[in-house]
Amino acid sequence: MNCLITIICVLVLFFVIVMIIDCNRFVKREYCCESGKLKREGTFVLLSDLHNKSFGKQNERLFRAIEQEKPDAILIAGDMYTSSAREDNQEIAAFVQRLAERYPVYYGNGNHEQKTRLFPEIFGDRYTVFADRICQAGVRLLVNDKWYLPDYNMEIYGLEVGREYYHKPTKMLMSEAYMEEMLGKADENRYNLLIAHNPEYFDNYAAWGADLTVSGHIHGGLMRLPVLGGVISPRLCLFPHYDGGRFTKAGREMILSRGLGTHTLPIRIFNPGELVVIHLKPKNR
């Protein structure tokens, strides 16, 4: 019995140490996406689910890691801050503002930004102050909106789905018409890059016409196991199919970031934060 208790204590201590380490580090993961629609190459850094986390003072470690990639632009897939009445998002605003001083930044809201935007009676002017500050710095905040980059022949869309699409534990079905209602019709002659925080609707995004979807939200499943992958999603779904990495559907792709921070449950086990680097390349050029 004493031996069993000792083993259990050692395992608990081991997992606690791994969790502390993984909650305070990030790794770089790179992807290459090719398309005949693209006119030129580009390197894009994808950030998601920072949730007020600081990697060093003023996120200096994260900023320096981004600088080393020499990106052409930054894509933000939402939840850079947490919708808590107790937390301030001005440090994150300053970080995004600093990025915008160096690079073009395209920002799509996550469910936490959306929550603070929709409920000012709870959160006051937190969202408007944040949005005004980053937009004044030059950030393209895309809330069911788009921005065309002619040099790439690329349309960048930012999708903010209704809050019903985040309900727990049942997944809300998305109608075939929903995407066009939110964003209009995708131009098949352009490379359509969609920033969509919730990856669970990748089938809908691909069917709409997104050549590349970038997402977050799942946090890698909090804990990752060999073969099984991520353990649990924010919707309380065990071993979610979309937990992190690259996915394809009918020739279209999704790159799902495992995020950088945590909220509610500060857990990351065998699942460090991710700095995602995407290399876009013209095909057959």
C-alpha cells in the first residue's frame, strides 16, 4: 500500500511539473500551403488564445520569437484576452499595438472578444476601448468583414459566428446558407483565407469556399495523449477530432492552432503553447 501511495504521489508531482512547464512555454510549428490562385509567396504568423498570458515582461519572449520569423503579416484568430470582469486587457492591447507598428495585422474575434462586445452591461467599454486602440494602430479588425491583398490575390475574411455555435455540450448545426449570410459569396478566383475562431465548422467553411481556414479555441485539448491526441474540448467533448494541426477537406485546408494561454482551467500537459508559422506559396509558378 505504501508503495502504491508513493507511486501515485510521484505521478501527481510529475504531471504538476509538466503542467507548470507547458503553461509557461511555447513551441514553433510551421506549415506550407500552396495554391495556383496565389500570386506571390508570403510568411504569416498565426496567434490564437493568448488569454492575457505574458511570456516575459510585456510578452517580450513572444514578440522576439515573432520577429525572428520576419513575417509578412500577422493573423490573429481570437481570444487574445479573457472575458473576465476581474481582468484588464490593456496589456494585450499594447502587445497587439506593438505588433501593428511592425507588421500588417488581421484580427478575427474569438468568443471572448465577442462576449465583451455583446454584453457592455457586464463588461462596460472593455471591448470598444480595446478595439479602438488596436484599430488606431492599424490593425484590420475583421468582424464578418474582409480585406483584399492584391499582391497575393488573397481575400482575408474574419468570421464571428453567433454565440449559439459555442453552446455546451451540444454542437449547433450550421445551415448551408449561414456562411453567405455572414460574409457574402466567396470569389473562386481569389485565394480565400478565413479567420474563424471555432474549428468545429470546418466542413461549412470549406464548402463556402475558404481555401485556408485558420482557427483556435480548442487549446489542443488541454492534455495530449499518444495516438488519442487532445483529451477534451471547450464544448466538453472527449478526444475532439479537431484538436490541433492541419486538416483537409475536398482540397481545402485548415490550420488549427493549439493556442498560447489558458483560462478557467490553467492546464496544459504535453501540450505547450504554439507559435504557428504559415508559408503561403504559389503553385506551379
